[in-house]
Amino acid sequence: MKKDWKGRWEQHIATSVLTAPVVVFVGMGSPASVLLESVTLIRAATTNKVLQVDPGDPDKSEFFKALRLGPEAFLKLTWCEFMRLLAKRLVEQQLVELGAAITTKTREDKLREENHEHILAEVRSLGLLGFGRFRAGLLLVNKPYSPDQDLARGLFADLLHGLAMVERLSGTTARLHEDGIVEFIRPGKSPRSFLLASGRGSRGRPAMEVAVKSRLGNLRGRNPLPEGAIVGGTSDWTVPISPPVDIVLDDPSKSIVAAQPSPTLIHLSELRSNPASVSKVVP
């Protein structure tokens, strides 16, 4: 029974990492036979690079000696230090792919090329977890984090290209926040704050009004309060605006009990087709 368990464990480890380009062992001070045998299987089956991350010294790690790796395979780091470096590297890779998606969007839709380096720098400043929260905010999903995905990358590229365009036309600097808010800043002026929102390629105007209104309702404590939303990635945007929230009150916005009016939605297509409309974002 013990032998069968050991065999299954070795097979599980080997199968889990056979497709990974790098295998990392963390803080393994003493050699564990099951792990050593698993590494042997992995190294025999693939050309994967094996590393050990450990805050100690390599000459004091029996596990490292048993692996018979070169000194370049030992990373003298704590787990937190290693994960911070790994997260930073992952963000850089995601930014490369996002930049390529912006370039593709520009070429395929025959848009004007914009300088999006500052926008990508803003995304970089969010860090890995902040970037994931930022994606979740843009997609208007009810979860705190959204991973990088090929299908969604074009949606982000669309919005970020639009932000670079607004920066250029308005002479402002965009500052991104992980809750999906962008602030347009000009010296001596109060910042203009908007929610960034993607329709995920399928939501039309009525659905976006509901989703954006709900999202803005959760951001009432923000300062400055978002004035509306800049949206993209939608369908059927020419559909008439949804009916009034109240057919009894003439002006429900003046009531302290009535529902709030529909939020201001500014579509990227309007900004691109009519550059003067950028004044709706930054007067």
C-alpha cells in the first residue's frame, strides 16, 4: 500500500510539471526521497530547468546537494521575495501581450496610432493583484480578481487605446486605479473621474446602463466621485436609452427617496468619430 501511494505521488508530480518550462522547489532543506525520485523522472522526461529557492546557503542544503545542480540553479531568496520578483516578471509579460493587442486593434480597425506607453506604465504600477482587480472592474464582473485571458485582452486594448486618445486630445494625464476608475489630471484643475467599462462584446446599451449604475452605486464613497463611464466592447449601442426610472415624478433626481437617474455613458465610438466630443470627458 505504501509503495502504491509513493508511485501515485511521483506520477502526480511528474504529470503536473511535464509541460512547465521551469520547476521550482522552495525551502527544501533535507532530501526527501519521493521528491528526489520525482525530479529524476522529470529531468529524464523533459529538458525543464530545475531551480531551488531557499534563504539559506546552498552548501548547507542537503536537498540541493542531492539534486546535483549547478550553483546557478540556487536562488538565495525568501519565498516572499521570490514571489514578488515572479509577479513583477509576469506583469511585464502581460504588458507585452497587451501592448501587442493595442497595436493589433489599431491596425485592424484603422485607428490613429496613439502613444500608449504611459497608459501601460500606469497598469504596471498596479502590480499583479491590482492588475487583476483592474480587469475585473473593467469587465463589470462580481468577483475581486480577473486573470489574464486571450479573449478578453482585445477588450482591454480597446479601452486603453481610447484613454491614450483622450490624453492626447485633452492635454491631460490619465491615472488608473485598480477599482476600474480613471482620473484625467490637468495642472491647476480638479481631476475628472470616470469608470472604465467593457460590454464584453455582447452587452448593449440597456444592459450597460444597469451594470454601470450598479457599479457606480458601490463607489459612492470615492473622492472624486465618478461622473459617469467610458464604455467600449458593446453591441447595439444605437438602441434607444432605457425608459425613465420613475414615470410619476417629473424630476426624480431632486427626490431623496427616488431612484437615481441613469448614469452618463460615453462610448469610445463617439469619441473616435467626433474628437470634439472629448469635451464631454474633459471640458
